[in-house]
Amino acid sequence: MKKYTYTEKKDTRSGFGVGLHEAAKLNPDIVALTADLKGSLKMDAFEKDFPERFFQIGIAEANMIGIAAGMTIGGKIPFTGTFANFSTGRVYDQIRQSVAYSYKNVKICASHAGLTLGEDGATHQILEDIGLMKMLPGMVVINPCDYNQTKAATMAIAEYEGPVYLRFGRPSIPVFTDPDQVFEIGKAWMVNEGTDVTIIATGHMVWKAIEAGEQLAELGIDAEIINIHTIKPLDEEAILKSVQKTGCVVTCEEHNKFGGLGESVARLLSTELPSPQEFVAVNDSFGESGTPDQLMTKYGLDTINIVEAVQKVIKRKK
Amino acid sequence: MKHTINELEDIVSQVRRDIVRMVHGCQSGHPGGSLGCAEFLTALYFETMNHSPEFKMDGVGEDLFFLSNGHISPVFYSVLARSGYFEVSELATFRKLNSRVQGHPTTHEGLPGIRIASGSLGQGMSVAIGAALTKKLNKDHSLVFSLHGDGELQEGQNWEAIMFAPHNKVDNLISTIDYNGQQIDGPTEKVLSLESLEAKFTAFGWHVITSSGNNMEEIVKSLEYAKSLTGKGRPILNLMSTQMGYGVDYMVGSHKWHGTAPNDEQLASALNQNKETLGDY
């Protein structure tokens, strides 16, 4: 098992804030919009340095998505920022018609995704957003795994022409990816090469997959770990190549098991390479109040859940 | 003026023929609101707006128009075609398979003149505000126009946009309400009362003007007046009274023709009431 270490923990939303600021320095067409959550989305530096390109919309997410779509006409590249719940479910039809169907160059940037938003509870913890967004034709869906990757992803989507959903979170988690990485949309990252099982993880679950890989190594199981940061378009080649070798797969995501990364992988494998698969995901449930760690444990998204899923899926191999 | 009122009225007559023929041709679509807005759209594209049928999505240096109530697509398509955005013969493909002239306007098939999809109601004012903000950032002094149904104002997103535009001094925007008092299920006052739109928009901080949308001379003057009010710190709201189905006697003023196509006999009657001026497609 390749050794991963970290010296600090940071929130992925701060990676977004820094990435947005960096991208804005490079491209004067980038504009930022928020629905009364500039602090939570770490957009303060952008507002301070580019006040004329910053738009406070107020608590009106539908209007924000529509304004963003309109701003592309004339060449601006709008980044909208609010919580994941208000970035997707609340404004699905606005995104569908004014952004996706109209194919506008809007970057929908969503913080506080999943259970790890914590104490605010289920009204704010969306676990359906990946599914909602990946079903929209032409929508790119990205869920980076740490501060550095989120920063790099933010800068990469600024260069990409077309609608993007970028999903990140609130809690401080280990920073373990390369600070100078080049983010390639749709390209899987090989975290660890192995032979016995393929663990495919996205977002906050990638670090847990690494922890699981270390524990599995002690049990004599050689896990291949792949980070799928881009859920759509899916790096099908990387997944098929890995599962061809290992013969089974565990998918890990902070999302409902319905509609998420796991289902995308299952769809691919069912047609191309039928293989045993286990899902580490929320079991068709809403969340609740609690600390992020408590919630990840209660809803089965911990390191131990990945280890157990791997043991189970390996037994299912013929 | 680029055209005389008589010339504009001749164009409107042809637009009305196009509308009823398109809707008849596929036996679906929305003739009522389309007919009621024929003068307005004709005035915009043939007189008021500075625009080029050499369509460029970004529309830099041009006035832009956004149709929020996308179901009145027949009038929009007719006016775009008659302005030279695409061949008028393409109107015959309205609502048919493999057509760019979709039931509701869309960028998806690449029809020139369309800058956003609309149909799901209530979204166009936000989009128009966004385009207006970009014009300001680009130091582009041309204007943004939008059209909305009165019933459409029952959608809540409008009121988010209506609150936003004056607060942010979006004064390069002229939004028009097609105030015909009708929606699919009946008169707006029965379905969900709008109360005084003039008072509401004024209270939200808009500069409100009223106009008569089925009088060509008046709507041209009203739009010129609206243009003179831009750049003064407030968005402009043109509360335009129209009659649904105007120009076809058996359709006038009734919500029953919101989304119903005429039969052969009714088509002949409608065409008799609107002379062919520019040549049918």
C-alpha cells in the first residue's frame, strides 16, 4: 500500500474559495454570484479583490441560476455559490431549462454537500444531488476529495466550456493530494495499485478509502484504490481496466446509494464487465443532526464499512 | 422611424397569418397569446431594437430580447423569420419532428435568434437581468428587452427578479408584461388575482409605464418612451394591455384559444381577416 500522509486538515470549500480567486486573477470574464452565503462559500477574497465582478443575489437561488445563465450571453463565466441542497434540488428546473438545456457556461458550485454538514440536520444535508445533476444531459459532475484537489478542480472548470456541477463540503479533512496537481476533468486518479479488489471513491470518502486500504493490507488484501472525482463523464476506461484485473469493486460516496457514483459504476459494469459490487453509501435515507464523524459512523460511511464491504465482495468473486 | 405605421401594420398582418397557419399546420400550439403580442414583437424587431439577423449568441453591441412566456413561440418565430434570422419556409416545420422550430423556443437545435430556452414559466426575467448585467460589465450600452405573461407572474421566481433589478440599478432593462388578463384555466382574476401590477412594480422600485399593445402607433411610441427612461437608475416595466387572440374575431378575449388550434374552416376565416402582405411561407 502506497503511503499517504498529511500535515494539516482543511475544508474543501476553502480550496474552492482559493481556486476561484486564482482563476479570477487569470481570467477577467469570471464572475461570482452568491445567495447570501459568501462567507460559507469562502468567496470573501473574490469580493474584496473583484467587487465589480461579485454579485450578491440575496436569498433567491432560482433568480441566481437564471441571472448566471443570462450573464453567459456576452461572454461572462459565472460561478454560483450556495449550499448543495439549494444549488440543486431547490433550483432543478432553473438548471434544467436555463443552464443545461440551453447549454450555458455556468459553474454551479455547491458546498456543505452530504452528511458532513453536520448539526444543521437533514433539511440541509442533501444526499441526492449527484443523481439530480448527473441525469441532466451535458452536465459535468465533479466531487473532489481534498483542499488541493478542490482548488485545482475549480481552476480547471474555469477553462472548460459548458455547464458544471462542482460539489464540496464543510468539514476539515486531511490534505493529502499534490498542491501543484493539474486537474483533468473526467480522468480518474490511481491512488494505489492493487490486485484483489477495486475501491472506487469520491469526495470525502477517498481518505477513508486510503485508511481502509492500509487496514486491508494488514489483513493480506491488496486493494486497488481509484479516485473518481469526475462522476460525469465517467472514466470508464480506468474502471474497466481495474476491475478486469481485480474482479470485484466497492464504491464509496457520501450520497444516497440511489443515483450516485455507485450506480454509474454498476451501469458500466453491467453492460461491459458484470462483476460483484458492494456499495458504501447512504441506504436510501435522510440524514439528521450530529457531528460529521458521528453521522458518518451512524450512516455506514466509515473506514470499517469499506473494509467490511471489501471482505464481502471478495467472497462473492467466482 | 425605420418604417411607417402602415408598413408595420402590413408586417403584423403577415405575422398573424403565419401564427394561425403554423398552429393549424401541426394542430397544436398557442395562438391566443401569440396573436395578442403580434404588434409588440413586430415593433421590437422592425422598429425599436438595434439588432442583426446575422445571429451571434453573445449579441455584443446589439439590443437583446428574451421571451419568458415561451409558449407564444409562433409569434416569436414568425417575427424572427420575417426579420431575416432564418428562412420563412422553416416556419412550416413548427412542432414537427427534426425541426429547429420547436414547440417552445430553445437554443438546443441552434435556431438563429434564440438565446435561451423558455417554456417552463417564470425564468426569463432572471435571464434578462443576467444579460443586462453582462452588458454593463462589458460597457456595452445597448439594451435588454423581455416579455412575460401576466399569468406567468404567479411564478415566484419573477418576484425574486423583480426585487433584484431595482436594488442593483439594472437600468438597461425594459421588461414588458402581456397584460391580457387570461390564462389557461380562465381569467387571471378568477385563477389567482394579480391585483394592481402597476402598484406592485412601483412599490418594488421599477419605473412603470402603461401601453396599449394592440395599437401599432401607440406601442411604437411607448417603446421609444421606455428607451428614453433607461440609464436613470431604475429598470423599466411596460405594462402592456392586449387582447388574447387579437386580429381573429372568434378568438378575441377568450382564454379558450390559449392553446387550441383552429380547424380548416376556422383557419380560412382567420386568414380572411388578415391579408397576405409579404407572401405566405
